[in-house]
Amino acid sequence: MRTIQLAGGGAADAFRGVFPAEEAGALIGALVERLLPPA
């Protein structure tokens, strides 16, 4: 399960890097975290 958490965090960081607006990255990061099952 730790791998899934790291993948989710990496995806959130990647989205923050792709989207210039921090709000967009945070929003998508939160969405990714909700889609992933809790560890």
C-alpha cells in the first residue's frame, strides 16, 4: 500500500508541475488522493 501512496504523491507533484496555477495542481492532487484507496 505504501507504493500506492507514493504514486499518488508523485502524481500530485507532477500535476502541480504541469499546471501553472497551484490551485489546479492542489485540486487534481486531492482528486487523485480520493480516487486511490486508503493505505
